[in-house]
Amino acid sequence: MMNVMNAWGLLGICIAAEVVATTLLTKSDGFNRPLYGIMAIVLFAGCFFALSHVLTRIPVGVAQFAQRIGMKAGGAGEAGPAHLAGRDDGAEAIDQKGAHAAAVSH
């Protein structure tokens, strides 16, 4: 039986594994290097399995918020999609995204 403290620890491991998986996914170069892609898929599958156990003890909204904050802190929240979009510089993509958001809001 999992208690709440174990659930938080497992959630932390899930967040770290997702950051690593996202990094591996970008290194797969569009699955041109399949080993990285396969490792990413295995990590993501493990995260979903572990998260299914975490959600028996922690509310979904709290777990999702913690996971998003962890992904942003790990740097995978913006750099991964930027790389997949064909841009190698994650910081440049973040700046462009911020400029686009500012232009849209005005």
C-alpha cells in the first residue's frame, strides 16, 4: 500500500524521468537515431505506469501542476518542442514564443 509521502517521492521520480525522456526524444533526431527514441518511449511508458499509482493518493490537479513545474525547472518544457520544430536553440525559441504571445495579446 502506498502512502502519501511515497506518492510524492514517486511523482518526483516521474518528473525527473520525463525530463530525461524529453531530452532523449530530442536527441533521437526525428527517430533517425532509434536507440534514443526507444529509450524515451520506455521512460514515458514507465512514467505513465508510475503516475497511475501516484494518482491513487494525490489529486490529479496537484500532480499535474507539480509535473508541469518540474518539467519547466528541468528545461524540457520549452527546449524539447523548440528542437522538434527545427530550432536548435531552445532559448531563441522561448524568446520567439514570448514575442508571439505579446503580439497576440495586444
